[in-house]
Amino acid sequence: MRRIRYGVACIAATAFLISGCGSGDGVSTSAGVYATAPADLPEKAAPVPAVGDAGTGGTGASAPAAGQGGSGQGVSAEPRTVIRTAQLTVHAKDVAGAADKARQIVAGVGGHVSEEKTTSEPGGDIAVVTFKVPPERYTDVLAQLGRDLGKRAAQHQSEEDVTEEVADVDSRVKSAEASLAQFRLLLSKATKISEIMAVEQEISSREADLESLQARQRSLAGQTAMATITLTVTTPPRVPKTAMPAEPDPSFLSGLKTGWDALASSTTVALAVLGALLPWLVVGAVIWVAVVAVRRRFLPGPAAAAPRPETPAVSQEPAPVPREAQDAESS
């Protein structure tokens, strides 16, 4: 009788395991240990709870609880999970001293240095330091760094709300852990080598997915737990001084050079003007030649001049000399 009860208890436990594993496609067995693979997979995680839903939303984002006792009290606002980052550039004469002072300021509020890099260049030293500070002191520390270290050259701030992503990752991690536990339970009940190999393959896949989700969960937790400030300290930029050229003393050579430069400039201007007018002159000359040719072809020429009357020819012989004049000349 005791054996019968023991057998009934085993059959009931086996049936409970089979019903808990689900009815989807999976690894089959003839021994009746299990029938299907668990249907609760990490990629089918529960949806992200919205504002006002019951339950928890994961690290840094808890869902509001409803009022108790039917008093009509409204739900409280859900806290948001935000990643805060800032980039600050400061000009300081003593780069190393400014970087040390920044470390003291951050350490005083409970922060620490995450990364640091210092380089020396011909233009001056450059120090780039990344700080992690508590979110509640983020604004004060950023203002103090820009005020006490030197001259603030540039500043950029950004905020990223990751409340839904944090809740989604937390939910997926829980689902992956539950699914992995069910597969490990099935592995302990498997009796055939094929069943064991199939379940071990599923376990390996689920473990890889779980490790990836846990890494993302840790990354989000680190980014939201502390704000990030990247400080760049450089020396002030040097403004080159341009020396005024000395004016030469007036002399014959300087005057000759000035005159030659003026002549060259005038010649350049004249050639430029001639080059600009030359196309117009060529077009004008062609038009003028065409107009003259048309006038000569179609307009009548001037009337012929009337012949002048003939005038009598003037004798070129000398006039006769009177006799009295001849006698006077001979005497």
C-alpha cells in the first residue's frame, strides 16, 4: 500500500512539472519526465509598466502605489531615472594646479576621478579629467569648477531619461533568470543523452542572454548612480603680436621706387580698362563698317559739279616801256 502511494505521488509530481513547463514546442521524452521547453523566454519579457500601473519598474524607477482604504487619494508621480553628463572647458595659466584643485572639489562632495589624461604641446599643456559626482551635487560642482579654476571657455550639458530602459532591462533579467532555472530543473530530470544535450544547449543560450542583460543592467546602474563631468583645462591661447613695419627715410631711391610702383599700378589699371573695353570696341567697329557699307550701297552719291566757265588767258608778255623811260635809261 505504501508503494502504491509513493508511485501515485511520483506521478502527480511529474504531471505538475509537465504542466509547469508549458505546452510549446520543445524537447520530447519517452520517459515522461518532461514534455516541452519552458515558454517563459527572456525575449518575451513582461512589458514595461507605465505610469500608474502596479508593480515595480526596476532599479531607480518604482511604480506609484494606489491610495489605501478607498480614500480617493491620487497616485504619486513615478521617479525618473536620468543620466546626466557635462563637458566643461576652462583656460588656466597653471594647468596642473587647476586639475589638482578640481580633484579636491570633487572629492569634497563624495565624487572620484574616473579617467585622466595630460599632454604637453607647443601651444601649452592640456589636462582632460573625467569625474563621477553624486547627482544631487552635480549642478553645484559644475558651477564651482567653472568659477574657481579659471576662465570658462565652453560648457555643454545633456540629460537622458532612461527610466523605461531600466525597467525593461530589469524585467528581462528576471524573466531570463526564471527561464534558466526551469531549464536547469529539466536537465536534472532528463534521462536520455539527446534530451540532456538539447537542454544543455538551451541553457548555454539562456546564460549568454542573461549575462548580456546583466552587463547592460550594471552599466545603466553605474551611469545613473553618478553624474559624469568631463573637464578640459588648457592654457589661454596666445595672440601673436604683429610688429609695425618701419617707414623708410625719404631718398632718391625711395622716391624712384614710389614713382615706379605708381606707374606700374597705373599701367595695370589702364590695361584692365582696355581689356574691359576691347570687346565693345570690336563690336562697335564691326557695326560701323556694316553701316558705312549699307549707306554706300543704297544711298545716292553727291551730284556732279557744273563745269566752270573758261576765263581768258592772261598774257605773260611784259608791258612796253615808254620811250621817255628808255631815253632816260640810256642817258
